[in-house]
Amino acid sequence: MYTYDAYDKQMLEDRINQFRDQTRRFLAGKLTEEQFLPLRLQNGLYIQRLAPMLRVAVPYGCLSSTQLRKLASISRDYDKGYAHLSTRQNVQYNWPILEQVPELLAELAEVEMHAIQTSGNCIRNTTTDQFAGVAVGEIEDSRPWCEVIRQWSTFHPEFAYLPRKFKIAVCGTPNDQAATQVHDIGLYIKKNAEGQIGFQVLVGGGLGRTPVIGAEICDFLPWKHLLTYLDAIMRVYNRFGRRDNKYKARIKILVKAIGADAFREKVDTEWQHDKDGPGTLTKEEVNRCKAFFTDPAYEKLDDNDAEVASAAGKDLLFSHWIERNVTEHKTSGYRIANLCIKETGVAPGDLTDSQMDFVADLADKFSFGELRVTHEQNLVLTDVRLKDLYDLFQACKQESLATPYLGLLNDIVCCPGGDFCSLANAKSIPIAESIQRRFEDFQRQMDIGDITLNISGCMNACGHHHVGNIGILGVDKKGAEFYQVSLGGSADRQTAIGKVLGPSFAQDDMPDVIDKIIDVYLNNREDGENFLNTYNRIGIEPYKESVYAKAD
Amino acid sequence: MPKLIKDGKLSKNLWHLVPKEADLAEAVAISSDHLLVHISLWREHKSELFAFNKNIGVWMDSDDDAYELANDVNDLSLIAVNFPVFKDGRSFSNAAILRLRLSFNRELRAIGDVLRDQMFYMKKCGINSFELSDTVDAEEALAAFTDFADNYQSTVEDPAPLFRRR
């Protein structure tokens, strides 16, 4: 993991002092509400329906056990004893008090954490695939590049007051788990014929009100030009992105308006000036960053384990857990273990303080003291010995962290929705729960197989509903909460935006609607097809007919 | 008189801001000998403006294009970039373009909704003079320049990013 040096520490300390002073001036009436707004947002602080919400950055989803323990203790001391994993691999607190936030930030800084640029019209936390560094067939570990981008984007003086928020994803794995194509900038790490590392650059992807898949503006950007090229993109966006209408202010609208070719030309013209200038990355800096992400001390282990195999033969739940929640690792004798934070009856991605402490202990015991947060609102222990899997599984059961349905229907991605968020049109958590209850029969979930279900409580699409195989969007109809369903979305290398099924439904009807959709799939699927395959083959009509059929 | 900080010190403001709507006659009728005219007036009446034997500076709004001054930077002793509201970040880029692309090396001033909490970033983008918004305490605002001891990126003020220095 990246660790701070004296420069990083100083920068963070300066930020805390700055925000402490800003908060003081706001409380003393020297800053207006409007003037304070972007300052607090750029420190992750929203004013929500019931209380402020603080979003803590987890840079590209990487956490140490020490950091997780700190998050647990903060949730006890400043909040109500829990925290929420967000769809940007961050952690949110729902109940901090404004006056205490500067102290909370100082505590975070003790473990090299912060809430910088987790909100506001600036460059947000860069995200990546949660299996970076351990995935089989990885082109290159994306974490050092994310760290390079983190530093470049932190307190960038020119781009702190953009037309709108700005999100960057980097992906170096064959199965894109970072939703790269629906980011303002998506970077796919590539190797050219000479074996040099570079990036395929996509711009103008995004969800929200107008979902768009990013357009390629550079097929291969040699690595040393990464930051100067990003500067050029940002400058074009900062100057020409719309500022008259916040719903048309994202870069995707600019790229659509002028076309990807014209946008590329503008970027190239701007870039020619900075290319090979002082912002050009150096081998030394890249190596410095790479040195923080070297392999832990893996043992030489066999890739089979008779005891684990025998335990799986006896313990059905464990065998399911292995099948669903355990992923191949690049190193023989190791596995990636996913903790699915989707216990029915608990808001998806919510963790109690004791669960956080517990997972921190698990990370120390089983995975070199590190873990990852996923944009699907789960946790990952990336480096678990195959032979430890049964011990880990049994430990997870104690704290309700062993739900064996990663990637199944009940692994629902869900924003906080109308229960917490002041932007929401509708609640989302109760919808997730009602669907989870309907599909509680685990055998049924296994039979349905791989599927993604995403719920957003409003158009801002924090639940990424556009790219769920099944997407659910809360809408407001004359003051009542309704839910629109879309089908066929996907966030992987073949990213697709879901298609709206038809008129929206009342909250109570949602489990039945999902049931009917699943039945159409089960009745039509051919051998080896998952939900998305069948949908792509038969199209949306059969689903429409079933869901909107008039009762005879 | 609006409060001015120049090169890190409270300073006297000599320049008279001519509104965007003013035509040539209105501009030159102003008694001040330091006229800060909008880029549109400059575009139209550059030679006439010079003929009046006054100091001429140019200000541009956030939606004006700094590149338009490519051939003029040597003729101007002051260029000002306007922040119509502090959240409008376009003038940060215009400032950077004036310094980096056009090599403008005289006074570059921020005008408009210039608040204490954006001044550190403005300075990093090459702005060296700040006409403060009325509500801002000028003495307090001086502290803005030391908000951060360093920065990660290549900026106008420090072209070498931290990774070339650490």
C-alpha cells in the first residue's frame, strides 16, 4: 500500500488546518452558506435529510486493517456505530456533527486518510478493479497509476471549480470490474507491440440523467504522457463544459455536443504545449509508486488442498461460498476471498463498528493486513491461503459476513436513497430488502445464476441502475414514490446501458415484478446462458408481455 | 475603493474598471489615466485606445478566450480575469493560458467575486494581484497564500511537480 512521506503528511495537515479555519469562519458568520458550500463539499461533507453526511476517501478502494479499525472507532465516537460502503469504493458516515468534523478529519489523518475531493465539482476519488495486483491475466497492476493520478488530482489549482463533478477509473484487468466505460475519463492499461505500457483513453462516459458510454479519444497514450494529457482534457472541459445547467454540465454532454473527433482535436491542440514539459512522468516516479505495491511475502504453496476440498464436501454452505465468493489468484495456493456485505434486513454495504473491527482482524490474520472496498459495496481479502479458506469462512459466519451469494440476485447494489439522501426521489433500501426477502431461497438464487441488480433512488444514479442487468430507478410521481425498471445493462468490458421496460411500478409490486422478469429468463434460457445472455438473445418484448400482462 | 493585494502586499489600486457595455467614447471620457477595458472594446479599438496616451489594461470575462490576446501581451501592463461568481472556475484556466502559453509576465489580476478561500489556487495559476470582493477582510486574506506549504502538480508558479523534487 502507498504510505505517506513528509510531503504527503504536510499536505494533509495543511488541509485539516484550512478546513478547521473555514468551519470556524462559517460558524462565526464570516462565510455565507453559499461560500462555505463548495468548501465543505470538497471535504466530503453533505447536509443530508437528517444530518450531515461525511464521505471518506478510500483511494482506489485500498484499505489497511489499521485504517479500518480507525473507521470503526470513528463510527463509535462520532456516529451511530456503523458506516456505509459507497459505489465509489468510499466509506460514508450518516450522522456526524459539523462542529466535530475538523476533529474527525484530524483522527482520519492519523491513519493517512481524509475526505478530500469526495464531493463537489472537482476531480473525485480515482477508482479501479478491486482485484488489481492479484487478478489472473492482469495486464498491469493499476494501483500505482491510480496513486500517480491521486497525487496529480489532489488540490489541482486549476481544476477545483469545474462545471461539475469528475470521475476517473483505471483498469488493468481482463474482466473490467471498475465500470471504466461509464466514467468521465476511463483508462484501460494496454501493452503495445514493443511491450511498452500505455493507456487507451475514453472520455465522456457517465450515468446520471443521461447515461453514455465513453468514446475513445486516444488508442494508445504512452505512460509518460499520462498527466500532461489529463491536464489537456481537463483544461478543455473546464473552459468549454456547460455551466448554465447542472444537468448538462458533465463532460459527456460536451463530448456529445461537439463530437468525439472535435473533442480529441481540442485536447491534442492543448496537449501539444505541455507534451514533454515538466509535467511529464518520470521512470523514477513511476518506480517509486510501484515500490509501494509489490507482492507480499507469498509462500510457495500447492494449488490443491485436500482438507479444504473435504470440508467443502461436508459443509454445503462452505461449498457454495467457495463457488460464489472465492476467486482465482495469480499465485499458486492463494485465493481472493470476497465478503458480501448484503445481509438481508441490513442496508446493502452497511457495516457495524464491531464488524469493521472484526474484518480488520481477519485481514491481519488471513491477508497480510490489507483489504479492498468494491464498487458493488462489498469487501475483499485479496491474499488468502487456499488452506485457510475454511477457517476464514467459519470466522466470517460469526459476524454475519459469510453470505455466499456474491454476484447472485441478492448481492444488490443500492444507494442510500430517500431514507438518508436529500437528493433522492424515492427510497431504495426497502426495495432492496423486499426483493432480498422474496429471493431468500438460496437454491433459487443459485439456479438463477450470475446477475446484477442495481437500485438508485434518483436520476443521479449512485446505485448505477443503468448498468445493472436489472436496474431499478426511484421516481417521483405527484409526490408518490414509484419505480422504473430497466433491463440489459452491464458494466464490464462489453458495457451496455439498460433499456427501460415500461411504465413504473408501486413499491409493493416490486418483488412480483422482479419475479416475473426472472421467470421469463428461466423459461427461455438455453444451456449455459446467464440472465444477460438470454436477454440479449430474446430482447425486451417477452419481459414486457409478462410484466404488463392484463389479468384474465 | 476596492481592496487590492498585489505580490503578497496590500496595495493601492490605480486602475479604473470600464464596464463591458461601455463604448469607446464613454471609456476615454473617464478621468483616470489607468483604464481597464473589456477585451471586446480592445478588439475593436486597440489603436484608438493607445492614441489617448493612457495606461491601458484589458479584462476578460470567464467565457472570453485568453488565446485572443496572443499578439497583444507585450502591449499590456495589466490583464485581469473576472470571476463573475467564485464557483466559476474558467478564469483559472484563462490565467494559466496567459502565463504558460502566451508568456504574459506582467500583472495578472483576479477581479469580481474574489474570495479568500480561492486565492491560493489563483496564485498557483499565475495570478499575482487580487481585487478583493467587498466582504473580504484584506488582512485576513493575506494568510491564504500560506494555506499549503507545497503542491503535487506542475503549476504556473512551480513548473516542476513534486515528483521531480521529492
